[in-house]
Amino acid sequence: MSRTLCREGFGYVTDETVAVREDGSVIPFEKPIAVVPEGGGPKIELGPDELGLTRCPGELWLQGLVVLDRHEDHGEPSIEAMDLPAAIAAVVPHVSALPQLPGALNRLAGSMDACGGTFRIRYREAAQIGDMINEVLAAEPICSDYDWLPPDSGQVESTGALVRRAPYRDALRIDGRVIVLLDSTCLQLQGIGSLIWLAAARPRAVSELVEEMVAQLGDHPDAPALVQDAVDELAAQGALAT
């Protein structure tokens, strides 16, 4: 990918890892690239100058976010805008030490908005996508509709017979869904799961949660069992403390 695009007018920033500061500035990592020699054999590492790659500017800013989806049997390349929950789900596994950043999900969502959103490009060969990358770079900033739910200082590990949110790093509420960042997991909660997690901002008896779910969703003959099952699943995922 880098070897192809950085011979077509793009500057070489990294082939592996890049660091983004809170203000959106980017720290390049212009590492040598491992390539297979023309005659075959083990990979060797060659520097960007040896490969004829264009150097990146001295000052860099995050301008676009793309999820690359390469398939050997893909036909014409395609590009699509991703909604914020899908984009976060796709990007979080590739962000090192994300749970250690204060306001991590809020910062990530803000970066995505500042770049005009996140795009998915499906392709077969890197030479196919240069124009699409330029399209991403030209995107105007957007303003997604979400609520930031930072953790409060009163988080507790256990609440005895009551149910409460387990300690978490950060959370967002988006279109009826809740994205919760734990120490090593990012959960996307929907439906009754998201409603219970939101209601458990303070310690609640399961019977209270049943009453609240009935008030929000309507009565159901199996409401107590459904709520208990959801509580158990959230607790197993680490989202609730019981």
C-alpha cells in the first residue's frame, strides 16, 4: 500500500504505526518497509529513499480516517461512509493503549468528526484507491449526534444485592446505543442492555430495573426473567457489578 501510493503523490508517513496528539497533529514513523526481493526469498527491509517514496511534509495533521478492507476477489473498488458506532467498533482494536487515554471514546469520536467521518474502502489492489483517498481527504468536518458519558468518581467494584455499572473507562450514547470502553474490551450495547446500563448509574435492585424497563418498553409477561437475563449477561461482560 505505502509503496504504491507514495509513488503517486502521497507522502510516506508510516507503514505500520502512527501517533496522533490530542490537537490532531501527527508524529510520523518512517520505518523501513519489508519487501520480497524480485528474485524471491526472505523479506528484506528497505528505507523509503531506497524505494523512491515521496517524503512527507514536516508538519502533519490528521485529515482522514479510512478502514481498508482488501479482498483478492474484489471487483471495482468501493467507498462508503461508516456510521459512528460501526467506525468505533472497527478502529478501537487498532488503537494501542486506548483505555489509558482520558476521555478516550470522546476523543476518538471527535477526531472522526473532525476528519469528516470515517470511510470504508473495499479494494483488490492498492493502485485502485488513490482517487478515493483524495475524496476522503476532501471531506468536510461533521458533527455527530452523541452524548459523552464519562465515568464518575464514585464507581464501585461491588454493590452487594444491588446492581450498578462496573468501573469503566469511557462511554458514548449514540442513537439508542451505548458504547462502553472497559479495561480491555469495548462493548456496544443496544435495546434492553443499553437501557439497563444507563439506569444502573446508581445502585438499583433488579426489581427496580424491571419496573423501569416496563415503563420504557411496555409490559411483558416475562419481564422479570428478561431483565434478569440481561443483567446476568452484562455482568458476565464486565459492564455491571452485582
